[in-house]
Amino acid sequence: MAKRTSGPIDLTVVNADQRDVMGDVARVDISHRPFARAGQVIVIRHGRKKAHAVARGASSAGKNSIALESAIRAKLGVRINQQATLNFEEAGYLTQLRWAWNASDAMARIAARLAVVSVGLGVLGLLLGIISLIVTFYGADQGCAPSRVIRTSS
């Protein structure tokens, strides 16, 4: 399935509101990212640089602007009040996981890392269970079964 994209779009970069700082939020009008509802992770490209952000509704600066915090602006190489040509892409599942793994917000970052560790431990447990079943059913024919103690009466 091809990723949905939009752009290039010329937008004025404005500073993010205080409520969006450390949240990896990009406030941009939905007409510029029709494939992503508010709260979804998107990929923003500026030239060869890219950043992952959570899409939110337009900022108070208007439809032709994008509100970004300093970390995202640094990744994209843009400044406040700069006119930037941006492309928006739909983020796939692994891209969303990569965003969460490196998120500025500690809650999203810790949740993603716990999820990956949990899946890894689940896979390890499944493999160990399969190995124990194989040894139990097929290992007995090869002399791998536990030895029996034969009691003799005296």
C-alpha cells in the first residue's frame, strides 16, 4: 500500500504554543494533510530533511502557517517566520513506533519501549514453550527423557 502524501506546500513557520512544547506537535490545517486526522503521526519533509510529528488542527496564526516547536524546527532546518516548502506523508506503523521510541514526551517514549520489551519477552516465551514441547514429545524417543528410578524392595 502506497503512503499518502500532500505537498509541496508553502507555509509560514510560527512558534508553537506553550501547550504544544515537548509534545512533538505540528499544528497545520487539515487541508494540507487530508489523510491524517488530529492525533495521528505524520512525516514532515523539508528538502532532504524530515521530522515526525503529531498532527493537530491549525494554529491561531491561520491556514497558511505551521506551528512547530524548536526541536522539530531544528530537525527540518527552518526558522520562525520563514516561508518553507513542506511535504506531508502518512506515517506507517514502524514510523509511528520509531516516533514513539524517540518522542520528546516521556509518557509516549516509555510506553513504546515497554511495548517493545513486552512483545520481545512474549516471543521468547513462545519459543521456549515450543522448544519444551518438542523435547517432551520427540526427545523421549532419543533417550532424552528423565531417567526413572526403579525401587526394589529389600
